[in-house]
Amino acid sequence: MKTVSIVICSFILAIGMAASGFFISETLYKSKVALNTADVKGLAERRVKADTAYWSISYTVHGNSSSQISELYSRSESNQAQIIQLLTESGFSLEEIKPGVINYNKHEYRNEQQELVDVDHYLTGEIEVQTSNVDLVAQVRSKLNKLISQGLSIQNNAPLYYFTKLNEIKPSMLKEATKNARIAANEFATNAGVKVGGIRNASQGSFVIRDVGQSYSDTDKIEKDVRVVTSITFFLTE
């Protein structure tokens, strides 16, 4: 019986020592991995040009009598036709020009006794231009001044410029960012007297599009900057 007890105790002790050895070696292995890696970031940037523009033009006519409303509609339709003619003569196609509805509003003026003293009747229309010819938008905007000088009440709204082909440049930018990250890792490794091995893990940051020279806006200018930063952990070898 005593012999059996000794055997059992020896067996338990052996298991304990084996387990201890495993955890010690595992800890040393993880420590070695942690110590023999380099965390670096890689940046890639591109200067791109917007490929789509949205431009809206508003026009307004008004009168101070409800009897003029019919005449105001005729004037508003005439203004719309003049604007569309200028746009087509400047190079835009009818498919790129989208006339909107003409909206009616009135503004009442009252004295201190809340008595009605005057009424303004307004008709406002809008024309939207959606085009891939972004340079033409910039050229034609100033031509609206000609219509303004003829008495048209026009609001020449600022165009919105978009870059929609990000997916086309993503692969090459990620490749460049990874390459730049490896260059940074090589600099670190050279100073440490080791070599850069394979990638242990990597994470991609968001692609950011900004107007050239701007920190926030991304629709005001035709020229834009695209950037992405990747975070990569490389193995280091002796």
C-alpha cells in the first residue's frame, strides 16, 4: 500500500513539473515574440481630381399683387429657358441639366396693429447640373453674370465636387503604405542590428479625402488629397 502511494505521488509530481515546464516555455516563447517585433506605420498619399460635380442654380421672380401670379409664372419659365440655353450653349448636354419645380411663396407685411399693409409674391425655381465635366462647371459659372446683368434674379450656388473612384486606387495605395512601413521597419532593424522578417499582423486605417490645402472640407475644390495610414507589426530576425 505504501508503495502504491509513493507511485501515485511521483506521478502527480511528474505531471506538475511537466506542466510547469510547459507554461515557462510558453511564457518565454511569447516574451521572445514580443521582444522580436517592430510596430511601424506606413503612409500613402495621392493627389486626385474630382470626377463628379453637382451645381444648383436658383432663380426668383416676385410681385406685390396676386393678380400678377400668372405673369410671374410666365416670367419664371422664361428665366428657366434662358438659363438652360446658356448652359447648353456652353457645352452641357440636356441629360446633365435637371430643371426642378417652380415653388410659390408669399411674404406678408403688417404694421404694429397687425394690419396687412403689403404682400410680396415669390416664385422660385431651381436647375441642377450633374456632370463629370468638372472643369466646365468652373468655366460656366461666371457666364451667369450676363443673365444677372439682364435683370434675372439668380443665385449662383457653389458647386460640390466629388471624387468617386476611390476603389480604383485603394490597392496601389495600400501596397505603397505597406512598402513605406517596411522601409521604416528596416531603419529600426538596422539600428538594432537585426533584420526584418514577415508580417505578424496589420491593420488598415480609413481612407481620408480632403480638398487640397484644407483640413476638413472635401467637396469645395476640384483638386483633392487622399491618404491612408497602415499599422503593421513585423517579425525581427537575427
